[in-house]
Amino acid sequence: MHLIEDASGDTLEARLIAALEHVVGTYGIAVISADEPGKIVVARQGSPVLLGIGDNEYFVASDASAILEHTRSVVYLDDGDIAVLTPNAYHVIDRDARVQLREVDDVTWELEAIELGGHAHFMQKEIAEQPETVRSTLRGRLVFDDGAARLNGLNLTPADCAEIRQITIVACGTSWHSGLVGRHIIETLAQIPVSVEYASEYRYRRPITPPGTLTIAISQSGETADTLEAMRAARAAGSRVIGIVNVVGSTIAREADGGIYLHAGPEIGVASTKAFTSQIVALALFGVYLGHQRGLPFEARQELVCQLAQLPAVVARALELEPQVKALAERYAEAPNALYLGRGVNFPVALEGALKLKEISYIHAEGYPAAEMKHGPIALIDQNMPVVVVAQRMTSTPKWCRTCRK
């Protein structure tokens, strides 16, 4: 505020531009001044900022859900943008005061999506929404006759897919865990080596991206700063980049060469739930897509498509176990520590379970590969430590059936 107050310039926007010459780092700023009432000047660098375009009214927010009850029309600002809003109009300029054209996007979320709808809190609501959010991620993307996935937004031709030699996934937190599941899926279906990197570490390295490297950035919001910078670093190193995001118009969505939208609706809860399962579904679709392009047998693809079509019903059945889960939670609520174990694709699920317990209950928890327990962690286990083992029953693969079309 003092920088802006002391800066030179005849208008608030000129003074803000002058002040920002001394600012380094990430910011999202909205400034008002008693000298120019009826004006808001906005600047963005790294932090999400958008404008809401209403009926003779304008809004500034960091997320579309904040203005959904007032307008569905939004303008997403890019890094370096400065927007000037008055009661009658708005315009976007750069640091040299040159006018920048930005598209007005329509937000398709319904107002009910950001309301509790009878649930105690948003995380509970979003857990319950998972059958529908999984269905939304799959909708229109399963091709039963070909045993394929339709992902036009990837902007990857068959020739592009044939040239992929390795894949790097960059993500943070829960999205990193979904990337670990994706690695198992993609390597199994497409026979392409996959590495999964913490975006916060990758961005500070000098990434090695040999020819044929594809980088996938995963972020629910599409605004995760470390993931965005990791994606930019990968592109600068010569990699093609795609994004897996939930928010249309987000920075990662705009800057990526292509990608997959989750269509999971707004996630209000801080601890991600429905976005995690939708990310895994999106990665499974991507695995089927690449497998199709790279010679995965037709019968295997068709059975996978059938299984994916049945997934919403499977998730709904899992949620019916809530009474048993609640009873277990009450039994172990006083435990100060917990251990989650899984093998193969279940290991990242164990990591995610431990993360959720830490985030929500403030209980120390660790996720480990099941076979590694005997190499040290077992020394910490006593009769009072609960151990969660993720070990789903493996059944024979169901044959493809035409009922999946429904």
C-alpha cells in the first residue's frame, strides 16, 4: 500500500504499475483509492485472479465459485495483466498500459454445486458426490465398439502418440498420489516409462527432457503455483505438456498444449476427495487412449472400457459402507498414530489415506509399501497402533457386455 501511495502517476493504475516495478514474487492485488472512488485496479502474478461480468456490475475474485450467485460470465487474467474496473466498464492492460483482449468464459457450474445441500460440511458432500463425479469424468469419452477413449482435448495425433518415449507427471499433494496410480496404469496399458515428480522439487531442478518426452501436469484448481512453474520448466526444456485439471479457464488449462477436464464440479473442501478419484479416472482414460494408439489388444481395451463404465456403480456401493467406517473411526479415534500399507497400485492409495488422516484429524500417519514394513517401520508398531491395509480382492475380468452402453 505504501509503495502505491508513494508511486508517481496521474491515475491509480499508473501508480500501481510504477509500484509493481519494485515487487518480486507472487501476488493477486485489488486496489481502491479515496482519490478515485468507483474504481478498482487489479493485478496478477502467479496467484489466480478473475473478473466477474454481471448486468451493469463487475466483480473481482480468486475463484469463480465466489461469484457464481451473481454471474456466470468470467474473464481469467494472465500473469502480468492489470485490470481496471469502474461501475460502467472494465479493460485489461499490460505493464506498458497497452490494452489486452481477454475472452469472456461461461461458468457451467450450478449454484447448488457450492451449497451444502443438507450435508454437515463440504467434504462430506463431496465424498457423497463421487459416483456422479466419476460418471461426469467418463461421460462421452467411452467408445464401446472400438474399445477406446475419446479425448479430443489432448491435441495428440496418432503420430504424436507414436513418438512418445517417456512421460513425466508433475503434481503436488493428492494430485501427486493420483499421478503414482496413473504411472501404474499408463505403463501397464501403453508400455511407456513414466516418472512422477513433486512439482515443488522439479521446478528447481534443471529437467532433462529427451526427445519424445511428454509432461503431464495434474492440478484440481489448475492454479497450483509449483505445478504451473514445473509445467513451464518442462516446456522450456523442450517437452510437450498437457494438463489434467478441473477448472475450465484455469492457468494450466490455458497454457498447456492440450489436456483433460475432470468435470467434477467445484471442490470446496480443502482436503481433496472427488478430484482425486476423477483424476485417476482421467488417467485411466488416458491409458486406454495411449494403449489404443500403441497396440493394446482390442479385447483388453474393450474389457477395460466395460469396467470403467461400471465404475460409478462400484463407487456407490463402496459409499454404502459408511456405517461400518464410522464404527471403525470411533473405535480408533484416540490413536495418536496410524500406518497405511499397500502394494503396487495400492501403495499410492495408502499414501493418500495417510494424508487424509493427517489433514482432517491431525493424527500422525504414514503410508508405506507393504513389503517395506519389515525394513524398519515394524519397530514402531505396538498393540495400540491401527494399521490400515489396502488390499482389494482381485476378481476375474468381466467380459464386455452391451449393457454398459446404458
